[in-house]
Amino acid sequence: MDTRLSHVESVYTDKLDEEFDSFPTSQSADIVKMRYGRLRSVAGRIQTVVGDMETQGERFQALLSWRDPRATFLSVIFFLFAAV
């Protein structure tokens, strides 16, 4: 392994402490709350991105699933020409 490309120096010490912490934790309650808050923040951002992707997928699916198959086909052809 090439140690010159290692990112060990850029990692914060509290993240290393979190990685090598035993179970159950030996840290204080404040540090555990900080870790939990960081985890909730990241999970919230992931949930937002997944929700946005789901919304776009539902919109795309709604464009392709009209009741009249001929209208669906014509709209797809129209959108294809409009995109080109």
C-alpha cells in the first residue's frame, strides 16, 4: 500500500476514537450525544436525497403511464423530439 496517498492525517481524532471505542462505550454522555447528532444529520441528508430521487422517479413514471396508450406513445415521441 502506498502510504503517501493515505488520508490518515486528515481524519479527526474524535472519529478515530469512535472507530476504536469498545462496546458498551467508555466515553462520556456528551460525546455520545455528539456522535448521535452527527449520525442523525447524515441520515437526514440521505433521506432527503432519496426522497427527491423518488419524487423524480414518480414523475417520470406518471409521464409514461397514461390511460390511453396512444397518447402515451405520442407524448414520448414529442418529448424525444423536444429533447433533441
